[in-house]
Amino acid sequence: MTTAKSKAISALRERALALLARREHTALELKRKLMRKPQQPGSRRFPRQDAEDFSADADVVAQADAPEQPAIPDDELEEHVDQLLQDFKQRGWLSEQRFTEQVVHARQQKFGSMRIAHELKQKGVDDTLIAEAMQQVKQDEFSHALQIYRKKFAQPPASREEWAKQARFMQSRGFSMDMIKRVINAGNQVETTDSEDR
């Protein structure tokens, strides 16, 4: 293995560790990020152009000044990324279980089980882990849904249009239609008992 290639593999490992240091990732998510070509240091995704300088020459000069990054050939990159992910899993640095727990904990107060499950599925979490997480989410889903509903809507719906608007909001948060009906009915009952107590 050449020294340039070993430097590139070392840089790939450092990128992976830096990503994991920020937050938990699934293997699929981390692989997607590592398969992308890294940006050159100092370069911008969208080059800034000052009012006086609209020439493309400034971008060419900026790219020429940036140091050359050692690269792994594209045909070998996926193999190296897979080996790196396997190593991280064996060491316990990459865990879909921890990622799932983190997502559930962060999203449970704001979203319903359907939206959380969809997000986990998109990130590549195993179906058995999703099913376990959804059991946990559904234990407190009604109370979370009711809190979200009461925070957003001060009054129960007075018309079909208002009911539909409230239902669409709750649906956008990932709650099932059965849960939405229960929450809106519970919101109505609380409002009527509050007005009777006055």
C-alpha cells in the first residue's frame, strides 16, 4: 500500500470518527456520508462573489491554492468504507440501537409514531429495532399528542373546516387518524368541563 493511499484511508477514518463524535449514525447513513467526496479545505459549496469581482478566475485561483487531497480510487472506496464500518461496529463505536434510542428520545415529544418510524426506516435502521422502538413510543403517544394539540390549539374546532385543519396538523406530526380522533375528542371534553367549572 502506498503512503498516499494509507494517508487517504487514515483521513477517511478521521472523517468517520469526526462524524460519530457529533452524534450517533446508522451504518447506512455513515456510509453515504463517507462515500461522498470531501470538500477541499477553504473551498465553498457556492463560491462567494464580491460586488467588484464577478470573474470566474477567482474561483480557479482559490481551487489551485487548496492543497491536493490524497484519494482512494473509486472502485476501492466502498470496500474500505465497509471495512471501516465493520471495525467500528465491532468496537462498539457504531450502534443502530443507540441511534434508535437517541432518535426516539429526541423526537417523541414532538412527533407521532408514524413519523418516527418513517425517519428510522429512511436512515436504514433494522425493522426489528423499529418495531421495538414503536412499542416504546406508543406507550406515551396519547399524552404527547394531547400536549402537542393543546399547545397549538387553544379552542376545540367549531366547524368541519377547523376540525380538518387541526387533524391535518396532527397528521403532519406523524399521528395516526385514530390517535387524532382521540386527541381532538379529549381536547373537546377538557374545554367543555373547563367552561362548566367557571
